[in-house]
Amino acid sequence: MLHNNCATAVNAGLTAAGIPGGGWYDSLPGIAGERAKAYNKQQNGDNSSTVTIPKGGRVPSTYMRFNPSVK
């Protein structure tokens, strides 16, 4: 449970994408989000935004690159 969960999977993806961070705490919930936010802030300053997509809602086409299996 501590070594193979959704948090470790997402953190492995961030590491593979070259986003710095990671360590023993990668199995903890919320770490991946914090890594991604910190990297975005490093790259873009405070110009980040949050997009809320309700369950069953339409995903903006600009975000479809993160799910290439969906046409």
C-alpha cells in the first residue's frame, strides 16, 4: 500500500517528465500536486490557475493532450 498506490504512480510520471523532487514521501497523498505546483511556479512565477471540471463535464480541448486515448 505504501509502495504502489496512486500517489507513487503520479510521482513516477512527474519524475519521468523531468519534474524535480521526489523521495521517500512519494507515497503520501498530495505530494504530486505540490511538486507540480512548485514546478509551475518555478517556470511561470505566480501566473498559475486552477481549472475545475465537474464530473461528467466537458474537458477543454487544450487539456486533451494529457489523455491521448480519448478522441
